[in-house]
Amino acid sequence: MNKLEQLKEALNKRLCSEEYPKVSIIVEIHPAEPTTVWVRASKMNGYVPLNFGILKMISEILGTENIDDADRSHTNGCDTCDYGSCYEWTLVCKNCQL
């Protein structure tokens, strides 16, 4: 298993819960920079946590401390139940040891 697959599996274990089991995770190498990895996570109808523990895990797997919190966004859902909402974040990890 390569490091990108290992990271995706670790994030799935960390971010999925019984209440909100479906988290979309995309881990890809930047096309012009072979040591830069983009990590995107999004979830419908639920917040996607991003905390020190998750950043530390990403840092350890990719072998870098150069991680930029590039984007966080959300789309509103229903005013009373939040159905239809989408929460997401993107990290840019540079100088990765792949």
C-alpha cells in the first residue's frame, strides 16, 4: 500500500462515524509538483472535523510538517434539520516524502 492509499484509509477510519458514515476523501498528487499532495474531505449533512490529531496523523504518514489549510467551505441545507448541507476542507501538503 502506498502512502496516499494509507492516508486515505486512515482518514476514513478517523472521520467516519455511525451517524454520518459517508465522508468523501480525495488524496492526490499535484500535477506540476510531485512532492505536493492535496487532501480534500467533504461530508453531506455533517461537519468534517479538522484538528491537531488529524494534522499530526497526516504529517506522520506523508513525512512533512509543511501543511497549509487551504480552504474550508460549506453549503447550507434545510433551516431546521440541515439536510442537503455539505461541509468540506482542503489541505495542501508540501515537501512530502512519497
